[in-house]
Amino acid sequence: MPELPEVETMVRGIRPFVQDRRITAVLECPTHCRPLSIQPTFSRLAKGMTGQSVTGVRRLGKRVVLDLSNESSLVVEPRMTGLMLLANAPDLDHLRVEWQFEGEQEFNSVWFWDRRGLGTLRLFKSAELAEKFGPTKLGPDALEFTRDLWIERLRATSRAVKVALLDQKLVAGIGNLYASEILHIAGIDPRRNCQKLTKPQIDRLADSAQAVLEKAIEYEGSTLGDGTYRNALSQSGRYQNEHRVYMREDQSCPTCQRGTVIRIVQAQRSTFYCPKCQC
């Protein structure tokens, strides 16, 4: 967490207030917490961004990207607890970086907040960005997958399908939470070998992935029990109320109402599924 829907919500939240605006200052917020990983150094990153205009705001897998007028790009990877905020940070202690913008709008700053300090900030030249996140490093975005691409990618690996969905080189953007939800809606056992999936199963997976991710974006992501994830205005997401299996271990399956959701561990990550309706 955050995964594709949460990061897409961050992008859509900040875009109207930073697109085509000039950055006047990049400030490091005072904190006694674990420092972020920033490359190059903070001073060089600030120098490289100050005075530049934001020409684009987009998502790259689970990352927020700010494209700049000097043909460089800031890549923000929120990881476990990072947030891009316009206002109302959960607390001041975990504010890390502030970007200030020229002109007067409703919001004139964007902050990066990170409770655990695992997020990263990277400033890349365009060639470096292409090398770092090109097709050999990052798979096609989950929202852009076609049925044929799902068939091609899944039949090329013998891993369990849940494990494959977490591979960012296979498909970019899906993480642990949404992989469990997608496979549940598709009615697929998360342990099933990808090469043994039938075409109807892959068709269901393709439909489920699109539906789950789009609805989660519409609901502005999932805010779990720790309350960490927030949208750009520091408001909770709502998709957690739609979860069918994630973190519902030992509860009755809301889909078939016959099974009980169980938890297993795959690739050192928790998987939740119903053994009655996922086969």
C-alpha cells in the first residue's frame, strides 16, 4: 500500500493544482524521523526543480511522476505510508518535503508526508527515466491490459497466479490487496498455476482486474484500519467498504455465502480467498 488506485487518486488530486505551474521553492520539512531516500542529494534535487514548470502529472505503476520543463522528471514512490497532500496532513512530524508554486490558487503547495520514511524521491533526466522504467524493468500498466496481453503474460509463467500478479515486470500497479480482490471476483484459486488457467478464467480475470481497479479509483482507494492512506485532501478512501476477502479471515464469504475466507502466505505475503467459490 499504496497500490494503483491510491496512487492514481494522488495523481488526480494534485494535478489540477500543479499542472503548468512554476515551482518557486522546494523545502525540506523539519523532522526527527527516519530520513527519506532522495537521489540526488536533497540540495541538488531542489536546485534541479526550482524555477521549472510542471508539464505533466502522471502515474507510473505505483509511482507519482512530475514531468518538468527542463525535460527531467521527479519520481515519487510512496511505498508503505507515503502520501502526496495539498492540505491537512495527518500530523506535522512526518511532513518531509514541500513544493511551493507560483501564483495564487486554492492550493499553492504540495507536501510529501511519510510516517515510516520508506518512500523515495528520485530526479531523473528523460533518458535515465526511460532506462530505469522501460519495458524490461516495468510491465504494462494494469489498466491498459487487454485480454490477449493477459493470455500472453500469464501463459509465459508457471507461478501461482497471485504471485504473478504481484510481479511489476509482468503487470504494473497491482499489489497485495487488489490481487486478492481481483482473483476473488474472478473466482480463481490464488494458488493455481498460471499455465493451467483456462481461457474463460483469464477472461474473467481480465474483466475483474478492470472492474476492481476502476471502482477503487472511483472510491479514491482503500483506507485500512491504521488509517494511514489519505487522498490529496487528507480524506479517507471508501473502497475498503467494498472488500470481499482482504483482511476478512474467518468471516463468511459475502459472494457465495457458503464458504469462510481463509488466509494463506504466498511469496511472504498474505493472501485471502474463499475456497468454496475460488477454484
